[in-house]
Amino acid sequence: MPSAGGFFFCIAVGVPVAFALLVATILLIAFDSDPILFRAFHQQLFGGLENYGLLALPLFMLVGELMSAGGIARRLIALASLLVGRLKGGLAYVNLLANALMASILGSAAAQISLMNRIMTPEMERAGYRKEFAAALSTGGGLLAPILPPSMIFVVYGVLAQVSIGDMFIAGIGPGLIMLVGFALCIWIWGRMNGFPDSDHAQQFSDEDPKSAGEILRDTAPSLLVPIVIVGSIIGGIATPTEAAALASLAAGAIGFFIYKELTLPKIWDSCVRAAIGSGVILLLIAAAQVFGFVIVYEQVPAALSKWISATATSPILFLLMINIILLLVGMFLDAIAALIIVVPLLLPIATGQFGIDPFQFGVIVCLNLAAGLVTPPVGAGLFVSAATTGVKAERIALRVLPFVAVTVLTILLTVIFPEITSIFL
């Protein structure tokens, strides 16, 4: 098919996925010569962005930027150090717990991997950990960001699937906690096999004199308002995810500016610019995928795919296992959001209509698979973010991050077999 050839050629030569999708769509329309598709092209391109839920994307990205610039991130890591820093292998557990806390604010794996590697990897290396392990832990812990609320890919899935984004966030809590426990077990096993450094000790992550537990708690308390605002307002039904993101942006800005006094007007402007650029890339991708999805539905590609799957899969579990293999492969080559907006219009109607699978369970399974793709070669964007931040080669990080990928795959299988995991908090 010329459109498929055009798409893979563009990807091979390094064309951004959004433009590759547009090229594939234009080729498909041109070879079909259907006037309806020509007339619908611009309507679908702009119509794909006319969704209130998409406002949550730039707002959540702004929350992360303001949190980092305003000193909130550093204080949350100090809190993690206070809670688990005195354990044997404390810094490793601090890294993991800090990743969980940051996941409840950032929602972006790439941003979290970059931030945690900048802060934690040098600290762990100074304490005697191997740099490759520290980088792998900071990278693997970033897999929590797409699963624990808020999650950028959950927002995109909610828009594509037309389901509640707030309920989608809540559905990810159970699998996210399973991953967190599994990651902690990986650290414990690593410590048993290799031994933790003798110099490992609790860190305050502050340039000031070491603080008492009470001082750390008082200093960190305002920072906890940000995740409380996000998760509490959504679970409590007080605000939609978009409104919660707006409230969290105000909270992060006010805390950094008025309480910690680390957030200045130039930093606020820089944070807004970075959030605008990052969200612009994602929104262009969504617009392109909307057109692509409309064309393939019009051409009855999902119907043909459904027919093939019907002849192959005989039960919902077998269908989900097949989808897991497909998505793990897709995630190795495409960015998570790009893959999500390509596969969901194809697979969701089959999952819900033919096999009666809950859309929230299906969404969590899809997003878990694509999250694993963030740290698996050959693309593995998270690996290259980590390599660029730490100076460790991507292939060395990839080898050591495999236990975290294995835990993610195990979580996927548990979610397939026990769908109650996604509904326990709903």
C-alpha cells in the first residue's frame, strides 16, 4: 500500500511522526480519489483538537515545569529521603519513592526520567552505587509516570476512547501500586546479589545544613498540596482533570513564588514557553492522527482487522494476549502517544464491541505496553533521555533496566487475568 510505504519511509529518514502520518493520509486519499475524503481532510485535522479534555495536556506540562523551577521537586525528594533513606540501600529506595511522588505530578515519563537522572544519579554515584545502576533505576522508575495519575497518555486515551479521564486516572492506581512494589523488590534482589554501598546514607538534598525530621516535614508540607489538589479533586469529584490541572498550576506557581521564593517571573515565563512547545508537539500529533484515523475507518480497515482477529482469537484473554505482543512491538518503534493515537481507533471498537472488554481495563493494558516501549530498543526514548543526562551509554542502561520491564510485563499479565485490578478504586 503506497500510504504505508510512505509512512515507514518517512519514519526511516527521521521525519517527525506527525508529518509522517499526514504524508500517509494524503497518499491514501490521493490513491482513493474519493471526494468525501478530500472535503473532510481539513475538518478532521482541526476537529481533532476541538476537545475540552485536551486542555489538560498543556496544563499538566506547566505543572511539571513550575514544580521543577520552584523547588518543589527537590523538597519531595527530601521527603522521600526522610521516609526511606535510613533503610539499607536507602538512596535506591529514595530514588524509587521520589519517582512515585513525582509521577503524581509530572505525568510525563520523559520529563521525569530527565529530572530524576539529573538529581538522583550523581547522588547515588557519590554514595558508592555504580553509575549504570543509578541511571537504570532513575529510568525504570520513570515508568510509573504514565500509569500513576495524572498521566499524559491517559488523557490522550480518554479523549480518543471518549471515556472519563478522571476514571481513567483512578483505574491506573492499582496497576501503578503493583509496579511500585515490584520495582522495590527488584532493588532488594539487586542489593542481595551485589550488596549496597557501605557509604549509603540518608540524603537531605539541600545545600543548607542538615535539617531535622520536623524541619523537613514543615518545609515539604506546601509541596504536598500539588499532588493533593490533582488527585484529591479528581477522586472527590470536585473538578475535572482539566480543572484539576489548572488548579495545580496555580498552586505550584503560588508555592514556588510566595512560599519558597525560588520561582521568579523569568522562570515562570521560561516554564510557560517549555510547556507550550512540548504540548504543541503532542497536539500536532493528535491532529494528524485524527485525520489518519478517520480515513482508515472510512476505508473499513478496522472491519477487516476485526474479521481477522475474530478468526484467530476465541476469547477475551487470548485477544488481549495477542494485543500485548503487537503493542510491545509497536512501542519499540513509535513514541507512546503516537502509537496510542494510531492503535486505539483500530483496536478499541473490537475490544469493547466484540469481546466486551471494559474500556478502562483495555486502556490501562494499552498504556502499560506503550510505557514499556519507552525503555526498550531500538527507539526507547527514555533510554536516550537518560543517556544524554548521565553520559552512560543507552545500551548499558537498557541491559540494567530489563528487571523493571519484566515487572511491567508481569503487571500487564495480571491486569489481563484480573480486570478487578483496574476497578478496585473506581
